[in-house]
Amino acid sequence: MSDFLLNWLINIPGFAAPFALAALGLIITERAGVLNLGAEGFMLVGALAGVGAMLNGSAPLLALGGSVVAGMLLGLLFAVMVASLRINHVISGLALVFFAQALVSFIASAERWNNKAIAGLEPVFLGQDVVIFAVPLLTLAVLWLLNKTRFGLSLRAVGENPGAADAAGIDVTAMRFAAIVIGAGLIGLAGGYLTVAVARIWVDTVVGGRGWIAIALVIFARWHPWRAVLGAVLFGCIEALIPRIAATGADVPRYFLQMTPYLATLGVMIWAALRGSDRWAQPAALGQHHIREERD
Amino acid sequence: MTDTLTLSSVSKSFGGFRALDTVDFVARAGEVHALLGENGAGKSTLMNIACGLYAPDEGHVAIDGKTVRISGARDAAARGIGMVHQHFKLVPAFSVLENIMLFNPGRSPAEVAGKAQDLARQMGFEISLSDKAGTLGVAEQQRIEILKVLVAGARIIILDEPTAVLSPEEGRMLMGLVRKLAEAGSAVILVTHKLHEALHHSDRITVMRGGRKISETTPEGMDPASLTTLIVGEQIIEKPQLSKAVGPIEVELENVTLGGEAGRKGLVDVSFRVRRGEIYGVAGVSGNGQNELSAAIMGLSFPSSGRIGMNGLGDVSKRGPGYRRRHGLGCIPVDRYSHGLAGRISVTDNYAVNGAMAGAYGGWGFFKRGLAQAAAREAVAAYDVQGVRSLGQRAGLLSGGNAQKLVIAREFEGAPRVVLAHSPSRGLDVRAGAAVHERLRAARDRGAAVILISDDLDEIMLLSDRIGVLNSGRLTREFKAPAERGDIGAAMVSHE
């Protein structure tokens, strides 16, 4: 039993980190008023970039850097679509996910990266790797960025009332561009961590809906970084439990166990809706375009 | 006295429409300069050029005698121009301090806070910098807007219809503040369509009409009638006409209580009756339950207690808008573009939607477009809806007055026995407003019971046979026309 607990606890941070990183990236994007349903797509390109870099002999941390860059590149495309061209946020996000899914399976099969084990990121302390220890620091950095800097003030103003931000001389399009690209980098890192540190292999389904769970997590966290990390740990607990239960040989159907994170996601969203206060926590201009009125 | 801001021979067109035609305008330090005109006269366009949102097609802008090109809001602020918009540009979720900081980038919170407090004290009001802007009343929010531009060092302060959202008392206080700003050396531009503000609180008056400057004068020797003539180009003076024949009760509210939107009071125990052939005016400062009352009557929200009776139907308080409309309710909602019309569909479709629901243009399967078009054509002519180039044109392209006429044409088509009109002339110029009023009187004279909700006391006084005052969600007083304007005004703002 104590083995079971220890194994479980030691695995939680690894499962929680991708959720936390993706949620932080989503918070930065969404606090600027951009509804980002593309998280799954950003994670996928990050995950593939990580594997690709490792298979080509790069060091794990460098590979994670590649994930960040890959996420940002896809973020640039998303930014052009929603910030510059003002395409509907929902449709752009969904289109991006499907595009990313097709893109990664194409590249992975063309490069023959499927099912090849990679070395991966090694633990440095208490069985945890360096990214785990970076997550709290990153959370602090995001909080500082949002609440203590001029950039953060402008970013939040754009998400709450783009008309007011515009009148104060803030370039709404540029702010959203920046928020999307920075956020996409973090979500790409979340994907890279999944392959480089956790799975250590590429399969097309490696991200497995974690981007969608991260979106629900952000709603649950009411767009607040610490609460998002807390939620990430909660989901990490559930995910880390699945292989443990399977390993005990308990008679629980495998596919039911694999369904539990999504079940928990639905539960969390329903709970958040019933509590009802989220309408005020959501950035007021989330998903809205800003077009300066030409005439009164 | 120095000319602080000079606009010389400024012209501006929007897609072929000449919004400004060689206008000259000068604002001087220490002066309050009132800019008067109807909607569409070009006031806002002129001020948007002054604060750098638009570039003029012709003419130029000078500050302290030097010609400048203002490249945007931030550049305007850096040159000492501060615009206080009619629709506040505050972030409701931000604290007062954060809102001021947003407008004053690159300065430390401590510096901004100190300066804001100093300036507030000089202007004679108190502020709490940590309050969330969204929780403040409109008058306080407006002071934050003013403070925002003052902290940024504005010497030329443009106030766009600043008293439109204020109670008469708050308006008077604001005018006192405006005078202080001028005395402190600022050039203040007061954009308004209220004559008494121009007459009593400004040093100079510029009147615009149709994109041109009509006159520049001082308040001395002017009176409301002469100013009105300048503004509209002719004299339109509406006179109250009381009802001649009042019939039985047609609609009745009894102790209607309704929760408000977040933080609002909603309605508390509201009771009144309206008879056939009478206009019942509901006066009050906006935000005192008008939206809730209109939603309760239209059937968009159901009261939590109380009843709404319609003659012959009994209690309809839990019936939806479709039922009430089928049984003789006609509505002119406050926001004609979001509740009155669907802007992106055609004039015909907007007009025909009522009749189509009633089956006038065919049954379930087919929509007889020809019939609908003929009906729409007739209505457009009968209600004098101008600017309809074709019946297939999008309704959103109609100007405010004509959009309102189209709503009225549709709503009055079935000769409703109960009419609800919520601020029907808001945003309309004098002429279009008078046309709307004429329609409401005609509806009353043919025997409808008319409920008029308006925050424009002049409109209420002009039309109503009886007047109820809505204050903090309660109907606190009732008056019979003709009533004293001062008494109604007092009831609107009293805190009993």
C-alpha cells in the first residue's frame, strides 16, 4: 500500500505540469480577450517538435526550447487570423486544432518518428525534473507580468474593454498578437514536456485531449494562475492514479479508467456553471473583436 | 487671451457624405466654449479630429498657434488634449488607480496616485483609488474620466455630452467643476445639445448644423428660442395636448417586483393603471428600474411577484412576448437597433416579421414575398420612412429617426390596444422626435393605452396625461398633467 501511495505521489507532478503550463499559456491569451480553443493544436506541434529535436540528437532542454518555438510559430498563424484578420475566435481555434492534427501525423510519418523511444529529461531532485521546479516560478512570473507591469495592465485592459484601451492609446491588435504568441509558446512547451519528459515516444494520440482539459481548467480557475496550477495538480492526481490502479490488477475496466479525466472535466465545468459566479470572472471582452466605430 | 486650440477650414467626408464642411473653431485658455447642434450636425466628427481619432481631409489643426498633425489618442494626450467621451472609456473590472494608470503609461503607481489625489482635492471632490470602477455611480465614473485626462496634463479638455447620463443635481455639480477647470487655465469644450448649459455655463457658443458652422456667439443676448432657431434652422415648438376621452382600464400593474441585473435594484412593488386613450409617462433618472419595467411589460422578464393585467386577458405576467403581442401589445424598445430591428436583414423582412408570425403572408410552408413587399411599401410611405432606396436594403443602414419610424410602422400595424414606448426619441433630432411624438398621440387618440418610459423629462411633460416617477425601483409619486416640472424633478432625485 505504501508503495502504491509513493508511486502515485511521485508521478503526480509529471502529469500535472503539462496541464499547468498549458493553462498558464491560455490565461495569458484569454486575459487579452482572445478565446483560445486551439490549445490541443499548440500542444501537438510542441510535442512533435520535442520528439523531432530529440531524435536528431539535441539535448532535452534544447528540445523543449524547440517546442516553445513551434508553439509560437503556430501562434503567429492564429494571431494573424484572429487579431489581424478578425476571424471568429471559435472557428479559428477549431480549424487550427484539425490542421495541427493533420500536420503532425504527416510530418511524423514522413520523418518516421513514430514509436521510437527517446532518452528524455532526467530527474534532478526527489525524482522530479527541472521543468517541475520551473512551474511555480513561471506561475509567479505570469502573475507578475499580468499584475505588476505596464504590459500586463494594457493586456488586461484589452481583454476587459478594448474600446477603453484604444482610447488610452493602446494598440489592441498588437497587444492581442503578443498575448497569443507568448501564450502559444507556453502551450507548446506543455506539449513538448509530454513527449520529452513523460511519454518519451511519439504516437499521434500522445496529447490525447489534454489541450481541451486545459481549457476547462482555465474556466474552473476563473482565469487566475494559482487556481489553475491547483486544478492542474488535481487532474495530475487523477491521471497518475490510472496506471497505478491498472498495475494493482484491480478489476476495473481499462477504458473506464481512461475516461475519468474527461468525466472529471465535465464535472468541473458543470460545477463551475452551477456556482454561477464565473460570468464576472471571465474577461469581459473574451472572444470579441474590437473595431473602432467609424461614425456615431 | 491666447488661442490654445485652433481648427481652420476643416473638412471631412465619409464615403461621399460630407460630415464637415470648412469649419473654423477656436478654444481659448480659461474659457468654456459650448458646441451646440443636433445629431449628425458634425459635432462629434469635429471633436474626433481635435483629439486625433480622425485626420481632416482639408484644413489644419494648430495648438498654441503651431500647426500640428495629431497621430492618435496617445499623441493627443501628449499634446495636452483630453477627451471625456460620452460613453465612458473605463475598464469596469479595474480599480480607479489602474484606470488612471492605463491612460498615463510609464509613471509609477505612487506618482499617479499622489497626483490624482491632489487634483481631486483642487477640484473639490474625494476619490477612493482602490474602488473598482464598475461599482461606482455614473457621476463618479465621469469624475474618474476627467481626472484621467487631468493627470495626463490636459490643458484642452473636451467633454462630449457630459450631462446626458447625469441627474439634474449631478449635472449642476458637473457644471461647477467645468467652471473650475476653466478658472485653472484650461480650455474647455462642452459638446452638448442642452440649451441651458450653453446659455448659463459657457463663455462662447458655436452652433453647427449639417456639417457647417452656423454661428459663433456669446450667451449674452441669446435665449432658448433664438438658439433653437439657429440649431434646427426653423422653429419647431411642440405643445402638450391632453387626452380628450379616457376610457376603461386597459393595462394594470399590481405590486410588480423584479430582481435587477447584477447589483441593480430592479423593481419593487410597482403599481399603476393605464386607461384607454391616455398616455402614462414614467419619469426617472436612467438606471432606476426603467429597463426592468420595460422588460416586464414586454414579457422579456417575468416578475418574481405581483401581477400584470391586460383587459380581457387577466394576469399576463407569466406570458411570453409572443402571447402579449398577439393580444394587442405593441412595443417600441429603447434600443431600436438591438431589440427593435435586425440590422442586417432587409426593410421588408423587418417590417413583415409581425404579420408573418400572424400568418398574413401565407401559412406554414410558403412566405408570400410579394404580399409582404406590398405591405412594407405601403407602410414606408404611410409612416414617411426616408432613406429607403429599395425595400431589400438592410435596415441597419437607416438613420436613427427613420429606423424608429420603421419600428413604429410595424408595431402600429395591428392597431395595438396597449403601446409601450421606451425613450422613443432618444438620439433623434428635434424634427424626427416630433414626428415620433405625433404618432404616439395619434395612437392614444384612437383609444390605445400608451405607457411612455423616458429619462427625458421634457418628453414626459410634453406627452403624458399622467406621470409616475420611478426612483430606486419604486414608483414613488404620481402626478396629473399639467404638473410642475420642478416637483417631478425633485421626486426623481429625492432619497426618501
